[in-house]
Amino acid sequence: MAEWWDKQIQRADLLAARSNGSKELLTFYAHLLRAQKGIYQFLRSRKGWLPSGELERDVPVLGDALPVLFKAVGSHGPGPLAAEAKDLLESNREVMGEMLMRYWHSPSDVQFFAKACLQPYLRWLAESGARPFGRETSVGERYCPFCGGNPQVSFLQNKETTAESGNRDLICATCLLSWEFRRVVCANCGEERPAKLGYFHSPEFDHVRIEACDTCKYYLKGVDLTRMGLAAPIVDEIDAAPLDLWAREHGYTKIELNLVGV
Ligand SMILES: [Zn+2]
Ligand SMILES: [Zn+2]
């Protein structure tokens, strides 16, 4: 839904205007989100076409949608990314297709462009009723049930009026869809012993916390929508970048870096 993108964009604009330490990251992310919404709308409004879920077949159409993102990163991205974006704008379709296929078969959070380009594609794929096809995916409760992606961030929300303290969901780093997850469990290794699970937050970000695991030494951030209903987890997660610093200093590794590399 286009409204979903608008909500993320508005939140990024709002937090960028307010933020101290993460202003640059959020400003860049707002540009990225606008470009991703552009890709999403291009695909969605394509007459007589629906994504098949087999990326190789969909690349010819997807390729037409991507220049908006390369232009945005070329103009607003940090130096090395901006240079790469300009190269991609001038490269041929084959190079671009190869880049997407590489990520499709072995996704990684350091493949910035492929990840940024495929998020809106996968969202539209899900909404249009298809599924990713022709690739191996990881299966298990900590992987996205739609695309097999890693969790980017968790969030707590009150789903029913009877819920006392909210339910926990994970948002997929690859397709941005969310799925339900147990509350007191490591989203990386499945550790359940409370003594092994640590939480850290600072007064500066009252509704965001680090959820770390002492068994596997991985972490992700959690956004509490019961405290801050207006938050957009993937955006607020970026705003709270100073918490990542704390986690790294304490020897934890993030399950998946977000799109701006934090
Ligand atoms: Zn996913
Ligand atoms: Zn763990």
C-alpha cells in the first residue's frame, strides 16, 4: 500500500528535523524511502503486468523502475555510494540484472543497492498475491515466512484489548513484511533463558531498546509501539543509532544491518 510508504517517509522527515546524532542518516533514508515508493508505484501501476516472483523473469520490468533510486542515491548518498549509483545509472541491464540475482540467491546486508531495490519489489509481490520463486530460502521461526529474510527490528504492539503488555513481531530486512514472534526469545539463536537475554535502553530513546543475547552475542533493536504509537519501527530504529554503538562496544553483533548501514 502506498500509505505504508507515506507513513515511513513522514516519520523519517519528522525525526530528521528533530534528531541530533542521526540527522544525516535519517535525511538520506527519507530520500531512499521516496525512491523506493517510486519503484513500488511504478511496478504497481504497470498495466497488464504482475510480478511472477521469479526474479529473472521480472527483472526486465523491474529494471525500468530502478533509475529513480540510483538518481536519489547519486544526489543524496554518501560519497562511495553516490559514485556507485552513478555507475549503475550508466551501466547496462545485464550488470544490473546480475547484481539483483546475486542478492536474490545469497542476500547480504552489505549489498546496499540490491537490497534497496528489492524491498519495494518484494512488498508488491506479497500484496499482489505471488511468492518468491526459484531460490532457496531459510526456514524457521526466526526467518521471514514470506521470503526467508532476517529480522531487521522487532516491535511490540497491543493487538487485542485483552493483551496486557503487547505482542512482539519481527520486521523482515529483505521484504519489510512482519511476522509474529515469541516475546522473550533471541531472534537469532532461539535462546529462551531470561538470564541470557539482555535489554538496554537510554532515556533519550524511551521506546527503543537493544535486545541482546549472551548465548550467540547477536542483537537487534526493539521498538515499543505501546509507548509510542506514532513510531515507525524501521525508521525509529535508525534514529536510535546511538544504541548500536553501545551494543557494539559491549561485543554484540547486529543480526542484520539496516539500509543506511547501522
Ligand atoms: Zn521477508
Ligand atoms: Zn541468541
